[in-house]
Amino acid sequence: MAAFKNIKMQFVQLRVLLKKSSPCLQLNPCRFKYNEAVSVKSVLRDHPAGSDVVVKGWVKSLRKQKSNTFMHISDGSVEQIQVVIPSSVCDEDCCFNSAVEISGKVVVSPKPNQPVEIQGETVKVVGKLDLQSFPFGPRKYYAPEYVRQQIHLRPKTNIYSAILRLSSLITNALQTTLIQDNFVSVFTPILTSNDCEGAGEVFLTRPASDEMCREMGGNRKLEESYFNKKVYLTVSGQLHLEAIAGGISKVFTLGPTFRSENSRSRRHLAEFRMLEAEIAFCNDLQPILSTIESLVKDSAKVILEHGALDLITVGKYYNENLEESLNEVLKSPFTTISYREAMELLLNNRDSFKTPPRDGADIGSEHELFLVKHMGGPTFLVDWPAKIKPFYMRTNNDDNSLVSCVDLLVPGVGELCGGSLRENRYDILKSRLESLNLVESLSWYLDLRKFGGSPTGGFGMGVERLISYLLKIPNVKDIVPFPRTPHNCPM
């Protein structure tokens, strides 16, 4: 109690001291503004002609004349603003993509496509740029393969900054759609002792220090020393979501997911984002299909409404009319066919494929793209053979050779997401786990069926693949900021 009184007295004394001190020492919220700098967006929309402003950003174009220098400044948002400044006060280090701080006055612009510009008074280069070694130049086209080689610098390009902003809009749209549908956002662990998909495509984790592992583990293997068992980077948060769905009826998570596939295709990454959702009291696939379709269409709607300028940039780069294709996504209903119907279609066209389809087997990328082209758009593929799907999927009531599951196939990408009803019958699930020798490690998963568990269903959607589909970007490595693939993990 005495300590509390002492702290309180010191606080009172501090307040008195601040009131008596000089103005420069008094707490003033205005002092904590970002050096009074304003955003480019704010200058264009909120500051009338005659306003004094300070902007900070990067020089996206620069044209020096004898009297004046003209430059376009971007602060990382989609808008840019023209600055006209006397060449006599323009810093000689001011060049393309250098970081600058400019003060000046807002004036009416003579350009018809921009209402105002800044009549610059001072320019300060706060980040110099070596033009001789900088890999990008103004108003030049660089192929995606070249841009990809400069991952630490590509956010400076107009195309990649546009992709990042649109990706942010899509990510926010996914979460907003689910939250408005009463889903609760949760975090599932990155470190896990489960291999949810059962394919063995996991990254094994352990401390880097052999000495510490031996010290902690005793006679155990080094990879089991820290947690007393093998632990992996997550391939899915689904099983954990099922546990949470035992008390909260609608949950989702959005986080990093890891797969150790030996693939460097345009669709595969070792680390990517997965949106996963789980619905309690779910007895058929329809709620899952409806939620997935809403997520895709709401994302398309959001970037049409809030990302128009960036859509133009991306569309021009990839030679696509994104406004047209996104509106097509919005107006077209997703179709649904069964695995059996799809396989009959593939077998009837087997000569069209490099790898012929096999009845009862999984379907490849070329088969997926054929199906969506034939169906005319996004297609739900339901009721797959149980023998090629994971243990947790529920078998159909009228045919136990099939499971109630779904893959969504979309143009240009193929499989976008997969989902299923979960096997909630204790005895059937236990029998499957016994056959896989997983009863001990997944005893907690069986408990979910013993202690008031409801039927559940859910899905996982690859976020980068969704972005690839909506923006028609062929390679997911051009979407994720720092792609990780086999033999490639820079930075």
C-alpha cells in the first residue's frame, strides 16, 4: 500500500512539473504527428488550394527543365501527385525512386486528370538511390521472371505495389465476409504434432543447438528432445479448428501453412497462407459451398469497388481486362458436379491429356483446367472416392465408398480450395485411426466425438491461389512477397 501511495505522489508531482515547465516540455498531442506530413490521398481530397503541406514519398518520375523540375511522388498508396519545384532548389541527389520530403503549397493543377498539384518550395532527399546499379528504370516493362529475381526491391515497382494493395483488399474482404456471417477469428498453432493431411509433406522442427537437444532429451532422438515428440510446421489448422468448433459454432483462421512438396510449379509454394473455416451442426455440404462462393464473390466485389486504379495497372501488365472478368465472376453461379460425372467426362476425352485420367484416382492440374473450361466457370467437384481422401472425411450415408467432400476448381488455377463433412461417428473414426496407427497421437481428436461433439464441416482456401485467380496472375511467386520453394529461401 505504501508503495502504491509513493507511485501516486510521484505521478502528481510529474503533472505539476509539466504545468510549470516551458511550452516545449509540455505534453502536446500535436507534437507526435508524423512531422506534420500528410498523405498524397489527403492532399488530393482534403487540402484546398493555398494550403501549406509536407509530403514524404518516392520519386516515380522526374523531368528537369531549366526553370522547373516536374516530378510525381508516391507514398505507397495508389495515388500519385505532381510536384513542380524550381530547378535551382532541387537537390542534385533527387532522382527516380529516391526517398524525399517535400514542402510546398497546394495549387490548382492545369492537368485535367488531377485537380491539384504541389508548388514545391523545398525538397530534401532522405534516401539516396544509386541509379547505376538500381535494377529498375522509369516507365519500362520488366518481365515477371526478372522482377522475381529482385524480391527485396520489387515493392518499389508500380506493378508489384499494385498487387500488394489488391492482395490486402482481398485478405480483408475474406475476413470481413466471415465475421459478418458470425464466424469467430482464432489462431491455430504453427507448431504441431499432427500431420493433418496424412501425406507426410511436413517440415520437421527442432532447436538448432545439438548441445541443448542432448541436454534436454536424454536418450531421445534430437528431433524429439524439446517437445518429447516430433513436432512439425503446420500443414493445416483444421483439426484444431474442430476442437474449437466444439464450443463456438463458427470459427476460422488465416495463417501461414507449410508443405514440403518437391515442386516448383507456378501453383506451389513451401509457405503460403490458408484461410480455414469450420462450421458446427453441419450435416450437408451446402453451407460449405455457399460460404466458399460468398468468399470468392465478395472478394471480387471489394477489389472492383476499392481497387479500380490498381486493377488497371495489373490488367495492363498481364494484358487482361480485369474489370470484365471480375464482373463475370459476380454474375455467374458456380456449378456442381460429382466426381463420377467428372471422371466420365475426362475418360471420354482421354486423348486430350498428356497424362490420361484414371478412374478412382486423383485428378491432375490439366484435368482440373479442362473441367472448368468445359463447365464454363468455377465448379464444385463433390463426392470423391474415400480411398484417395484423408481419414477425417465423412463417408456418404448411402455409399460408404464415397466421402462427402468438395474441391472448388477455377479457371487458370485449378483447385482453389477443398472441404468436407467431418467423420463424427466415434466407432468409424476410431477404426480408421487404428488402421493408420494414429489412435495414440490423436486420442484427443476421438474425444471430440465422445464429449458433446456436433457434426462439423469445413474447408481450406489458398489465399494466394484466390488472388491468382481474381487478378489472372499466372504464377503465385509473383503474389507472395517472399516466396519459399525447393532450393530457394532468400532473405
